[in-house]
Amino acid sequence: MWRAGYSPSLRMPGKMAARLCSNKPPGAQSPVSSQLSSSPRPQAEKQRRRREREMAILSKQHTSAGEETVNWSEKPKIVYTAQTPPGTKKDTSLPFPSSYSPEYVESCWYQWWEKEGFFSPEQHERLSHGVDQTFSLCIPPPNVTGTLHVGHALTVAVQDALARWKRMQGYRVLWVPGCDHAGIATQTVVERRLLRDQGKHRQDFTREEFLQEVWKWKNEKGEEIYHQLRKLGASLDWSRACFTMDPGFSRAVTAAFVRLCDSDLIYRSEGLVNWSCALQSAISDIEVDSVEVSGQTMLSVPGYENKVEFGALYTFAYPVEGHDGRVAVSTTRPETMLGDVAVAVHPDDPRYQSFHGKQCRHPFTNRLIPVITSTTVDMELGTGAVKVTPAHDHKDFLLSRRHTLPHVSVILGDGTMAPSCGRWLEGKKRFDARQLVLDALAEKKLFVGKQNHPMTLPVCSRSGDVIEPLLKKQWFVRCGKMAEKAIQAVEDGQLELIPQHYSKTWKNWMSSISDWCISRQLWWGHQIPAYQVELPESTTRPERLQEKVKEGNFDRREQLVAMEAQRKDFPKGIPQCGTDALRFALCSHRIQGDDISLSVAQVLSCRHFCNKMWQTLRFTLGVLGENTQPLGTIEETTPLGSMERWICSRLYSTVAQCEQAFDAYELHAVTSALHSFWLHSLCDVYIEYVKPVLLREDEGAEVQADADDSDTTTVRQVARTVLYHCVSLSLALLSPFMPFITEELWQRLQPFRPRPPGAPTPTSLCLQPYPRSTHLAHWHFPEEEKDFLMVQEVIRVARSLRTQCGLRKEKPVMWAVCSPSQAQVLLHFRSAVWTLSRISSLQLHCPDRPDWLPSVQSGPPPKESLVGLVDHTCQLHLYNQSGVNVDKQILQLSQRRDRLVPKLEKILRRLQGSNDSANVPDHDRQQMEIKVSALKQELEVIEDQMKALQETQSTG
């Protein structure tokens, strides 16, 4: 049997620690031997941490992550109840719900997208902004071994973000869905299920009966996987969905096999393969895990009631024929000594010079085996002499070819000892035979001893069985020339790896690749089209979480760990966050070349972001609904006031950031820019600033002050137009990551959309042009963005002073003691400072230039004002006419000073260290000096304020 495989490929997300796709062939360094001799630290470290986590979970030391990071309360469910036939467009004219609900938002949209064919490449012909370029990709087909997990969700979120982005750019996009039959994995889980549910093994069925059970599993899990992909919003072309065991694929596999075989790229040969005795099949390198064993360790092995010891080095002796001496050899696998055909020593080892060319007598088979020399022998390991077992060790197999040694197999495919071992061992399990061999050696006084020995154990990832290298006649693919072409493709630039530094990893791996064993001894999967002719013979809630674990394919320990972790981490269950929140959280991680650690708290935070988007639309629809004048298009809209110019420029910069990050496939940078713009620029600043004028509050005049020669009606109309375009374009920018909520909200904005004459009626957001910075060039005001950074710091300090004064509704007078250039900026953004700082007026005082703009400059602030430091040239003085609580102010200032002093001391120590070191860049040293200066100045201000307050206290 043969499981269809893939050509070698790098999995870019992750640390690249996992082995890639190849089996080691006859005549080359083998994966198992390299695993035994090397120490893959990253993999070992992961396994160590995993064991520690499991122990912590099963002990009382495990603290609930849910209690520490996931604070949530059950939200009221809002359900879409309109009678909408499947595949018809959702009715967005219904009243806007009061809060965000994933169930409400995600209903109906996908069925409409799919029925309308929005995800097919043929849709490209109907795009007004289409370009003559194609973007196509195939989903890494999920195995039909079970349902999708978070790892699949990460892949889908990333691929779908790219597919939707390209589609909105006007590309002809094809994303092909499908499922992989996953020969070994699927057969394993079905066998496990049959054993659990019916108490039967595979061998209790005929092949046809067993395959019927597998097809039942496939139909059940395959449909569930496709349902999950739709729930994730994956914009796949379902008309092209395929399964790797479909008849067309089977024919393609047969045709490819014959063609490759005719080209001598596939051949059949006897060689050592990774063999799983539990599966009774060869497996590939990527299905072999390396388990680090630090010393004598008891491990569970499938098929054994008791644990088996590993991590021990056994030494026994071979008597030398015709000589009084003995040669002691060390091994971790004494049960294989029945297949020994030689003893190897290093030619320069003085201990064995006299034994060169001699023969040893095998104590159990009575065979004479030669003493050979090889420079590959490690003189420092064990006794410096090693047993040679070509049929069960990769290094020994290569050595046997150089010395023309026979191959004696002593372990069968089911893991039992072969008849050639003798009746005393025949049929015994290999690890049971180990102790029998050691006892027999001790009885013959040939056993020398046993000691701790750190080692790397190859384990089958599918069954948990310890891999047994076995000599089998198998089918192999020649990979050498293909690997050379793959290396050349990267070097020539035909194939681009992102991040680029993985090109070195690619080259190193491809350079050491060896032929790939494609044989699998399975019932489920593609059959190799080669036949032997024989003549016929005459004769979500906690309870549900627990249920999901029980329904899975975990072994008993994994199930116990998972259930215990769920009980402790999520005592109330996992909050419903929705597809959009999950996708956005997954894409927010930097995935190029590293692992990610996804927490429920992060997804919950993204769900809060969804609700923020929802409330932003509630406000936007409210102010647009009162408008009787049509909104202007982007091209027609010219920002008037300073804040309109600032928010429009921020939108331009955000679009430019998204373009740059998308082109570099840095999705985390795109999500970060969009999250920051929506929350910190649009909501926290612009909407809070513009509320008074749009809601016709009494502060409208303050907002108007920035607009030169404009009446209030014009100011409001421009503000509405700018708000509409900021929200609409932001939804388009977010659409590749959050397809459901953006479609829902965008559709509700459409009644207010400015439509130039002759423009087509838009259908779905997923088919709209993705925003481009070139279309917003007239909204770029870099000086406004730069100047507003200082304004934001002024607002932050002003709010802090209000808090210190205990002010709520009162609006005090504020003085800004600053340089003329800073005063000019504050004057330009005066209305924003008034509105966002909640002050009644802003007084500007420039002590260095008392003659600067006499019409706006005021005198110095009152001495009893509360002072806040913006930077070394700008101070804010807040004057509260109702007076202040002196004792409270002194206490707050004292606490502030106590927090700043340790910070100053820490930076001073670092600065001193940087002065003593020539390795610290000048830029870093300058930044520390600036921080020291600012902290010193702020401490001086605090001391002056405390002194002034204490004087007031004493005179009062």
C-alpha cells in the first residue's frame, strides 16, 4: 500500500525544527541513525516543557490560567430571526442590535457568498477594478482523522486573509479546498475507534469490511471539516473541492507512478526503513518523533502491559576464536545481537590491535563473526568496540556494504523475534526478548555490566511505538536531482522563501536529502500499481468541553491531562468569541519563523474589539441618519479643520502601512496597524472630539473654531463625510481578516454611500477594491500627524491633572507654559485640546518670548495651580477655582516621586554601564540621556509643587 505524499516543502510557520518530507534510502545516512547520534535540542526542550506542564496540570501546583487572564461574563444572545431562505442576502434594514453578537453577525452571509459565486475565479470577469493577474493556492488538505483544531484555523486565517486581499485588489483568485485521506493516521484512528467501540482489531475484518468502516469515518469527518471551513469564513471555491482518494486522484497517482517509474525516478530496492511494529508499516521521517532520554527511564510501549526501560547501555563480551581474550561490546539494544555479523573497532585503537583479522564465536548461533576495522567507530564510547547488525541499524547497514557482510534479520514486522533466533526466543516480543538475552549472557558469564546512557529514541508519532529499523524491499523515489533543482530555483529567484533567512535551511536540508520511501503496508490508501503474478494453488460549555475530549482519539493519559486542564483553566467554559475574533487573534501573531502561543484571553480581547467596531457603527449610523445632504466622495472631500486633516492623514498612513506589510506577508503588522487606527485614532481621539459638533452639544462652537471662514453646517457636513469614509475604508481594510462583521457593518453603511453617476451598485464587501494609498494622496498631511503627537501628550497630562484634582464635570482653566513653536501647535489644535482635555479655556504663556503674539499670549499661571510636565520645554498648569485638597495633593505627589526615583536610578545605572562599554550604540546612549533629563526635570517640578503646597498649608 502507498500513501500519496508531497514533494519536499518547508513549513514556514514554526521553528523549522520538525523534519521535512523524506525517508533515508539504501546507501545513505539514515534518519534513525542520525537521530540516535544527534541531539535535537529544540524538540527535546519542547518535550521537556510538555511533560512539566502535564505534571503541573495533574498536580495541585497548576494555577488556573482562566482565573488569572480570562475575565468574562456571559453576554446576552442576540439571534437573527428574519426569515431568510438559504443563499439569499441578509436583511440589513432591520433595527441595529444594541451590542455585538457573533451568532447574529455570522448568520446567512456565507451561504449568500457561496451561492453568488463570489469565491470563484470566474467572478473576476465582472469586477470593474479587475487586473489581468492570477493568485492561486491550494489549502493544505486537512486529514480526515478528526475535526479541525486551532493550528488549522491559523493556516486558514492566514491564507484567507491573503486570498481576500488579492481578490479585493482585482486579481483572479482561486483557492482550492479538499481533504487528505491520511493513510496511516486515518487507519490508526479508525482501528482505535473499532477497538474502543466494538472490541475488534483490524484483522477481525476482511479488507473490504474494514475499508467500509474507514469510508464511514471519512464521510462523517469530511463533512464536518468542510462545515468548519465555512464557519471560519474561508473564501474557497467549493465547486472544485476534492478528496485525495477520489477516482480522479487515484488515476493521477497511477499515471504519475508509471511515468516516474519509466523515467527511473522510482525504483524498488531492499533497504532499512522506519518501521512501526504497532502499525506493521513503514513510515516517513516526518512521522518519527525524537524523544530525549537522559538516562534509565521507564516508558510505555504499545502492546506491552508493563513499561519498558530505555536509556541504558549494556556491555557483553564475545570470545575470540583461537585466543584467550574476549572483545567486549556495548549496545542499547541487546535483543538484536542475534543478528550480529561482525565486531568493529577503530584501526588506531591500541587495545584491539592484536584482534585485527580475528574471529569471534557467537554464543547462541555458534557463527564465526569477523573483527573488522572502521574509522567511524568512536573509541571513547563504551568499550570502543561495537557490534555490527546490518539488518537493524542504519550505520551498520552502510558498514556492511563496505565490508561485504551478510544481513541477518532477527525481528519480524509485528515486533516478535524471528525463527532464526531459536526456539527459546521465537515469537517473543522484542523488548521481552531483551531480558531473556541478558539472562542467557549472564548464564554464560559473558554479561559485563549496565550503565546510564543518554540517548535519543525514535518514536512513531502515529502510534507511540518505538521505531524498529527493518530491512525491507520497498519502493523509493530518487530525490537527488529534484533537490538540486529545488536549490537552484531558490538561488535563481524562481522560488521565494519568506523570511529569506530560511534559504540557508532550505539549501542545507536539500543538500543532504536522500531517497524517499513511498511504500506503506496499509489497507487504506492508494495501491502501488505493481503486481506479482502467481499461479493459483490447488488448495463551549464545560460539560461539552469534556465530552469533546472523550470523543477524540486521545490515549488515556492525554485524555486525563486535557480534561484536568480544562477543569482548572476554564471552570466556566470558554467564552463564545466568534470567527472574526479568532481569525484576527491568529493573524495578530508574528508567524514567520516562530511558534505562537495563543491564549483564550487574546481571542476574548479581539471579541471586545469587535464590540468596539459595532458601537462605532451605532454612532456613525446615528449621525448619518439625521443628515439630509448627500455625502461627498473621497475625491470631492477636502478636510477643513486641523482634526479632519489629522484623521484623514492617519488613515492614509494606515493604508500605506497595510500595503507595505501585506507585500511582505507580515500579517501581524497589518492587524496591528488596523487595530491601532480604529481604537486609538478613530475612536479614542476623532470620534470623542467630533461628538459635540455632530450631536449638536454646546461645545460645537469649539470644534468650529479650527475651520477658517466656515459655518457650522459645513463643518458638520465635512465631519460626517470624513467619519463615513474613515469607517467605510477601515471596514474594507479589515475585511480579509474579519469577513463576517465587516460585511454586516459595511452593508448597513450602503444607504449612505455616495454614488457617482453611472457607478455600478456594489454587491459584497469582499468584491470591493482594497484601499490604496495612491487614491488618498490628497489626504496626506505629515506635519499634522507629527504635530499632533505633542498634542496627544498634552491631553494625556491634562487628564492626569484632572484626575489628581478629583474633577468630574468641572472644566478648569489650563495654562501651557511652553516654547513659541509648541504654542503655535497648541493654537492650531486648540479646539481638540479644549474638547479632549475637558477644560474651559487654554492659556498660552511663552516666558522666553514675552512679545510672541500678544493677542493670544497670556500672563503666567497662578502659583496655586497644579503642574504637569509634558517635556523639558512644556508644562501644564491646571487652576481649579474651587480649590484643592492640599493634603491629598501632597500625598499624590509624594507617591509619584517614589515611583519615579527608582526609574531614574535604574536608567542611571544602565547609562553608566553604557559609558563603560564600547558596544552600546550612540543612539541608545542618547535616548537614555534624554530620559534621565526628563525624569530629573519632572522630579524638580514635583519638589517645587510639594514645597509650594506645604507653604500654602502652613500659611493656611
